[in-house]
Amino acid sequence: MQRALWDHELRTLYKIASSPRADDALVVLKDAGLDRGHHCFVMVLEAPGYERVATALRRRARYPWLSNRGTVAREQLWNGLRRVATGLNLLHERQVLHRGVDLDSLFFDEDLGAESLRLGGFEWSVKLGRPVGTQPPVGWPVPPERTTGGVTAWRQDDDWFAFGILCARLLLDLERFTTNPPPERHTRVLKTIDTAKAELTEAERKLLLDLVAEDPLERLTAPYDIIGRIQDITRALANPLRTQQEDAQYVLALDLRRPEFIDHLMDSGLRDHLRLDPMGTFIPGDPIHRKEACEFVRQDLQKPLLYAVPNRPYFILVGGRLSLRITPHRGKDGTSSWQVADCRSAQPLLYSEGDDSFRELPPGRVFAYARDEVARDRTIAQNATSWELALPKIDRSAQVSRELGRFHEFVRVSNQIELLLLDSQIFPYEVVRAPWQEDGVERAVVKERARPEGHEIFEPFRVDLIDFLQKEVRGSDRKVILSGARDGARLKLPPRDPQSDDDGNVWQVDDMDQATECITLSRPGLSKGRVKLEKEGFLRSAGMPGQISLFRRRKKAIDALDQHGYLLRSLATPSHVRMDTGASELPVELDHERVDEPKRASIEDILRVRPIYTLQGPPGTGKTTLVAWLLREIITEDPVVQVLVTAQAHGAVDVLRSKVGEAFQDVPEDDRPLQIRLRGPHKAGTTLPEDGVEGVARAVLQRSISQLEAMSSPSEVQLAWLADAKAMVSEINMMQEQGDLGPRSSDFVELVKRGANLTYCTTSAGDLVALAAGQAFDWSIVEEAGKAHAFDLALPLQAGHRWLLIGDHKQLDPYRYEDYHKGIDKLDPVAHILGRLKPRASGMLDQEWLDSWERRSQPDRDEFREYSKEWLKTFHRLYEYCAVATGADRLVTDTEAKGASAGQLIGQHRMHPDIGQLISEAYYQGRLMNRTLDKQGEPVERVRHGFHTPSGLRDRAVVWLDVPWCRDDATTHEVGPNSGQSKYTNPSEARALANFLRTLGPDGGCQGKLAVLAPYSRQVSLLSKQLRDTPLPAGLQVQLGLKAEADNSNRFPAHTVDSFQGNQADVVAISLVRNNEKEIGHGLGFLDDPGRMNVLLSRAERLLILVGSWDFFLHQVQAVRLEDESQPLWSFKKIVTLLDEWFRDGRALRIPADLREHS
């Protein structure tokens, strides 16, 4: 019971701590754990300081912001109270009542003063909707009506009354009323506030009176009104640095007897001021020299800036030419005071801590005197204005704040580079052959034209239209949008006619002629919304409007990141927020047959360590299995938990959801979690997906109907609900035809959406923005995080309070990584092009960043570029940070739980042991353990392929179809830019694979799937055509992609490596394509990317078929030394070396490719 209460409170405090702006307003949870030695639970809280304001109030004179009634002190105090109000509102938003907003629950840092005020004291607080057995103790925070009896429920309004009393006690002397009975005390407080016209402005008195009004119904309780009025007060309160300029007199006591100080003054212009010749000297004892030196300093400081210096006991006063070090004036009695500032030396301004670390002093109000004159004439100090309130403060977390700011800027910038990529994919076209009708279809021929003036693009992103279409617009749904010259260059197209049944600008790509650069298009000839094709215009993929919508959603999320300080710290500096709550028993005992030791260890650490955990999942190690059983543990421990599960691809999301279903198979249906899958808008006339929100809502209603109809004597309420449930089911069923929900069912569907335990969606789901804005998930789990850019993570991570990122930085880099790297490397031209993009990118440009980049110095730009390059592989960077988050050299969960924040799965369960060893040794330092061996050390049956032909294939998991090197046979040369074609094809390899598949046997040797892969999209198209009519042995079927549906017109859907990551097949054939005579190490193209090769080779479960020139690859890696793992081609060399050994000892098979044309 104690542990359950502890865990519940921990979750509440953790959700508060990880909420946006919490660390600016509250004493937040820093760490938690078990002290087994003392048999107690321990929480560690964090704030800028831990002094209680209650203690400070008893020594009021010691703190200017409490004792000084001036406007500067009150402005500082109100700014601090605004933070407290923000924190109290945040608690209320999380359904937590404070019940003790008092001086004892208010903390501050002595060095920072009022600006550091933070609200604490809500540990073991009351959550709304939970019964409370006792009233809070009678004291200042308790409204007087509570002491008269009758009122039992504590409300949020009562917390705001307590806040008002707190403000009044800090601003006025009310402590003399402490011992009065509550009603009398309240009356005296109201009277004191009302009569404090000399101490407070009308706005201050009015706010206080509204907060603690005698009638509870008249009290101000709206949080945003309260915070807004405090902001108005702080703006209205005059800063003496601005409004009392005529009275301010900041005094400098100059030490004119220090030679080095005088040298600085002379070099800065005092020599000319004194009209001394080059050999003239300053005479400290000369009254005229002394007076003129003070006057010179005063004139130079006409527009003074006062800077704080990190970790130093002095400040820097900067004028036109002078830069002076100032310290508190030290009197003859040895005491120091800021009534006067001593100046004994110059101090160059080497750095600044930002806007909060300097102050502008009023013009002309700094006066300089010699130190001995200040000592003689006491009236100088007596008439001086104290420097203390003018001294700038440095936030102790400034370094962290700068790091967070840099990370936020990196996310913003990389998202803006995405905008340039999108813009480069809008192509000017011209009509080559005007549209004509043929068999009810309208056809036209277009080609790319020169980009018009004003449509400048970032040159490294330039691509030809046909190359773009071949790479990006593939499959049976090859659609593009053609728009007119007037608006077509805009990134966001004008809305189409809402009355149109079809998008009349959409055309199908039928054919592309590489030689003439012509593209043949078609569309239905009689569609209702058909738009006339203009002679010149712009072409884009049909998917771009969706990409633009996603960009706009993502930009809003990125702009809001600065409000999510806890999330930013978790990403940029995970060691600063890490907490280890200690080991505990798992709620569900894990079956070792289903969950091996590495998975169990990772699950234990994921549950134990907050707030972020990164998990590397190499191929075949069971990442989805881990997620499924982790969710089983989470939901068993907290049945009302809400978890967001996301991945970049729909297929990956569906695989995750299916695996989670398996983990809950043995749980009674009524106890299983409520799961929904967020999808796009439903199209009328299509079947509702059962796992979609509407489908799940219908299932819940139908189960309720069945249970109620089975009851013998239902109540009136139950009968009423039965009728409503049937009506809502009817409305949902009608949605299948109409596309829209009825008024009754829409609210219930929304309730299901917001109440689900598990919500599945892609990281870019349209519903995610609205959903995250209205609710906070306890967990946000991101699969495929290794492929995600930082901006891809903004939406799903903002929705959660704890974060699990799963990926593998040893596989594919984030999408178009090289392009983003080019953009970061050339940020100056990127900023220039973005500025030119403004007329065509309304609402999508980050103008604030563009302006700041323009002002930035070259060293700052260079430093930011290098920082951003390090973060481009976001998951990799974050994984490495989490691995050292404990402060140890490196701590990663592998086979046992350690309290680490990063883990690596090392049990390989999918691939034949030979394939697994190839992957392990080439990419994972041999750490992966093959779990596909039986007790005798032989491959288990499920990873054996069963083929016997061609000869030698029996029991071999790796086979190489050896195509001759083009140096020996020119017909095998790759086809690409050198021959005037796009990148890259190899017809010889396509023939070789087709001929091999014809010999594969016997029938029934392998009941499974075949996938054909290539690193180039043009080779994928060639393979798809070449293999279309190739017979396969009985039992072997073509493997579709995660997104694909069966297509009878193309029996062989081949795949690029990018499209097939996350998928696998029993048999995988890879056409390596490259075959040339380039220099050693320079002829591999995409294949020199270790991550890409890792994915290619690790998709096969039983049989891996490699098609390529063995001699060519041996030649390319011959200069690589295996002793140096840092070499770029080391992994490829390791693969070639292992295979060469296996070919010789018979473990793998290399056979000559059959290149004959098949009739």
C-alpha cells in the first residue's frame, strides 16, 4: 500500500514537473528513489533557491525587494508573484489543489531575489475528485467563511484567495494581525489594503481587494485575468532607472593613484582631454588633473551599460570608450556597500550573458569622484543613489538556458531547411502537346521549363523533374498536381472549389521519356471539377499539399517548444533531469520464452528511470515485442494511464498495435486497455476501420448494448442509456455512407478518443495536434526514432510527460540526411533564399530566426553550424547523451538492469545465425547474440529455407550471384549519368536474378515470402518489370511493402532500402547495381553508407541472395585495413572478408550469374 501511494504521488509530481513552464514557477521534482538503509521513500526537489519567504519576512530589512517600498522593488516583487500565479494555475490545470499557499510554501534564492520566487509545498497534495478526510489547518491561507462551519469542499477559488493574502502580506505590513481571529483578521486586511494609497498604486490595491473580497462570489478567481492584471501592474510600475532620471545619482569612486588604471584612461582619451603632449603625464596630486579625470569619465559614461560577469564578484561599467570594473565601496571601517561603487581598474568586456545580464542606466546620471574625496565628503555618499537595485543578475541556469536555446534554434532551422526542400520540388512546366481526348480520358504532354525570375531555389537541392518523378512518384498511384502560372509557385495552393467532386488539377503520370524529357499525363475526361490546363504553370506531387499542412502543424509545435522547458532539457541535457526511482518488482512476471534477458532488463530500467530513455534496437532484436510487454507492465500498474505510441510509417504503427494485442491475449476482455488508431478523415462510402476511433466507439457501445439487453430488470437510467447507445451506433453506421458523425455520437466518439489508454498514430498525424492540445499523455513512445529529424519529434514528444525513443543509429539516417547536412553547412545562402521565399511561403517562414541570423557575428554562425551538424542525427546524439546521463563514463542496459537511461537490445531472434553473425560483426562489434540456434548449436527450423537447387544451395543461408566485373565484360557495366541516364540501373543483374529464381527449388521448399531490394529507385523499377513473369517455386510468394496493397498488374513489387526498412521476408534478393572501373573506394555510391547496407543485408530471415560483381567489390575495399574501424568502408570490408572466408570453407555459396536473355 505504501509503495502504491508513493508511486501515485510520484506520478502526480512528475506530470507537474514535466509540464510546460513548470520549472519557471514551481519547486519541481528533480529525483526520487528508495533509501533502503533507512526504510523510507526520498524525493529531491529543485528550484533556484531553497530559502523560505516566511524566514525572509522576519528579517525584512535584509532584502530590498521586501523592505523597500519603491517602485523598482515592487515591480520585482510583482514579477516574482506572477511566476507564483502561473505555477498555481499550472497545478490547477493538472487537477491538483494546493490548500496551503502561504509564506512557508514560497521559496527563493538570496542572490537572485524576487525573480527567483517559486511555489512549493504541494507534495502529497489533493487531486480533484479524490475524497479528503481533513480540512487544512486554520491560518492565513484559509478563507474566513471556512472557519464558521458549513463549507466542506476545498476549491480552486480558495487557493486564489490564499494567493491574494500572500501578495498582501509581502507588500504591506500585515503580520501584526497574525493572532487575530480569522474573520477579524480578514476585516483588518481589507481595511489596510484600502487605505494603503501612499504605499500602492490604485491598480495594486484593486487587484488585492478583488482577490480577497469579503463576498466569496465577488472574488477574482480567473487565473488568466489575475496573471494579466499582474502583468499590467508590472508594466505600469515605473522603473527608477527610467522615471527618476532627474533624481538618480550613481557615484563612482575612482582610484586615481593606480598607474595601470591611469594608463587605461590616458589611452582611452584622457591625454587629449587634458591637452597633454605625447610625453606629458598625469599627476595624481594635481587637483586640476584629478577633477578633469573625473569629468572625462563622467562624459564618457553618458549612456552607460552595466554588465554582470559570471562567477565574478564585480560588474563591468561600459561607456563610449571606457570599460571599467566596479565593486562595492569599501569604507575606512572595512565595511562594503553599494551606496557608492569603487573603480580601481579597467576590465575588458569579453562576453555577456544575454539580455538579463546587463542594465541600461539613465543617461548622464553616473558621477565620478576621486576615492579620497568620497572619503572626506560624506554628503557625496549620502546623496547618492544606491547601485544595488540597478545591478543586473545572472541566472545560475544561464548555461543550461543557452544550451536549450541552441537546441530549439537547431530544430527551428532544420525545419526551415525542409521548407526549401519542398520549394525545390515545385517545377515550372510548359505544354509540349495540347490536351486531347481519347476513350474518355484526357491526355497531355508537358516538360520542365526554366525557372522564372523570383523562383530562386537553394542550388544544392536542384533536381530534374524526371529524376524527381522517378524517385518520389512511384507505384500505381503516380499522381501530380498542375496549377497555373499565377498561383502555382506558392507553397500553399489556394483552396479548390468545395463543390467539386474531384480535384481538377490532379493528373496521372503515364510515361516519362528520358531522351526528350517529355512527360505524358492523363486524367478522366469528364470529371466534374476539371480545371483547364494552362500552357505554362507549375507541377508538384499530389502529396505535397499534405506535406505543406504537416509543415504548418509542425511549425506551430516547434514555435511552442520554448514553453516546454522540461522537454527541451530532457532532449538537450538529459543528465540535468534524470531521476532513478530505484528497482522494484515488475507488476507482471515476464515469460522468458517471450521476453529474453536484454528485453527484461530494458523494461525494468525504462520503468525505473525518468523522464527519458533511449533504446537501440538492432535488426531482429524484437523492439516491438519489448514495447508490447512494456505496455502490459505500465497498464497493469496504472489501469488509467494514457500512452501515445507513434512511428513515422503507418505500417510500423500497425505492426506495433498487432504485437501489443498479442501481449494482452490472456487478459479478460473487460480488463484490456482501450486502444484507438488515429487515421485521416473518413471517406463516405468506405468501411469504418475497426481500430479507428469511430470503430472502437461503436464496439464499446455494442458491448454495452449486449450487457444491458441481457439484464432481467434494467433501471430507468439503464433503459435510457440503452436507447441512446442504439441511436449512437446507428449514427456511426450512417457515417460509413455520409462521412460525418451525427450530433449524439460525435461527443461520445470524442470521449473515447480522449479516454483511450493507448493511442496509436504516425508522428505526423493530423489529429495529433488537436489531441495533444487538449490532453497530456503519461507516456509518449516513438518507434523508428533513428530515422526521425528533430522536427519530426516535436509533435509526439510535446504530448507526453515521459518519453521512450526507440531506434537504431546503425541503420538508415534521417530522411535526406545529406541534403540537410548541405543546408546546415551553407546556412548563409539558406537564409538568403528563405528571405526571397517570403512572398510564396506565407505563414511558414521563421522570420524571427532570419532576423537574428542577419545580426549574428561570423564566429557565432560558425559555432552554431558545427553544433547543428552534431545534432542532425538526433537519435544518435540523444542516445549518446543518455548513455552518460548517470555521470559515469558510460552506462547502457544490455543483459541486466542498471538504472541506465540508454539501452541496447542484443538478442537476435529473426535471422539465420549466419546472416545474424554477418550483421553483428560488421555493424555491432560482434555484440549481438544469435537466439536462432537450438541446444545442439544448429539453426532452428524456422530460419532454414529448405531449397536444394541450384546446386550447393542446401543449408546455405547466404548466396552470391557473381556477375562479371565490367572491366572484363563491358555488358555488365552499370547504366547511369556516364551514359546520359539517371542513377542507376544494371540490366545484367536483373537478368541474373530472374534466371536464378527460375532454378530455385524444389516446390514447397520454403513456405514464405520473397522480397527483392535495390539501393536505387530506377533499378527497382527495372527489377519489377524484369521479374514480372518470372515463375517462383510453389509456396514462395512476393512480399509487399508495409504500405502496399496487392496489385495484380505487377506481381513483383520490388523495393528500395528506404521503403523496406521495418519490414522483412523469408528470402531477400538484393541487386547491388554498382559495377564500374572507378578508383578504389570511389565506385560504391549509396553502398558506402554503412547504415544503408546494414538495412539491406538484415531484411532476410532464411536466405540472403546478393547479386553483384564479387571482383568489383573486392577491388573497391582492398585498401581498407580491418585494424582501423574508423575507416569509412570498414563495415563493407568486414562483410567481404567474412564472405570470402565462408565461400572457401563452404559456409556460404558463390555461383556464376546466368546472364542469358530468357525467351
